[in-house]
Amino acid sequence: MGKRAHETVLQRIAVALIALSVSLVCSSCSGKKTQPVFPVHGKVFFEGEPAAGALVVFHPLKHSEEGEEMPRAVVEADGSFSVTTYTAKDGAPAGDYAVSITWGRKIVKPQSGKRPPKKIATNFPERYQDPKTSGLVVHVQEDSNELRPFQLPD
């Protein structure tokens, strides 16, 4: 390799290292704060049946900063859920939370498979959709957390 080709390779490496350094600095300056999270698992049942597809959101009781990620989960077919804050099922920061649960409709698949799925109202109480009226409060500790099942309506 000639001297000129060697200098070109070194310049490319230097440019790549500078670009990498800038991207690392910029990503840490994005303003998005991350807190340590801890696994949180639970279950949601409505009238004794799993609330499959319901959205569970944890609302911090202490003041949270604007744009901060809200811990959330989608209820599985068996009623179970695992909370996500930053990445899938990573958990939630330690603290106290009011919980809201939104679940508007069940989807019932027809037997024949030829007709589209039918949506049926669940009569899910609206009060659970607002953390101020749900009456659901949880404490996330700095450890693995297995919550008592939410049996709705209570």
C-alpha cells in the first residue's frame, strides 16, 4: 500500500471515530432521562375473565418530568402482563403509581373464518380508564415485582 493510500485509510478511520464520538455525545444530550427499572408482572381480570388486549398504564404519584416514559403493558390472552418503560418488558422505576386500565372491546372471531371479526362491547367501567378514579395503586420496589391480580370490577 502506498503512502497516499495509507493516509486516506487513516483519514477515514479518524472521520469515523469523530462521527462515533459526536453521536455518543448527542445521544446523551437528548434530554431523555432513564431511570433504573425493575421487573413488574401482574394480571387483569374483568368479571372473572382475562382482560386480553387491555392497556395498563402506571402513572407516577410523585411529580414526573414532561416527556418522561410512562410504564405500560398490554394484557395477554391469559390475563397476564409485563410492564415496559424503555424496552420491551423491562419493568418500571421504583415508586408509587396510580394505575389506569383501558379496555374498550373484545374481538370475537367467527367460527367460519369467512366473516370479519365481530366487536362486542365489554361494559368495562369508565372509572378504570382514569388514574384519579380507578382506585388502583401499586408500589414498585427495587426488586422483581409480582402484583396481586386486578379483579375488576371489585
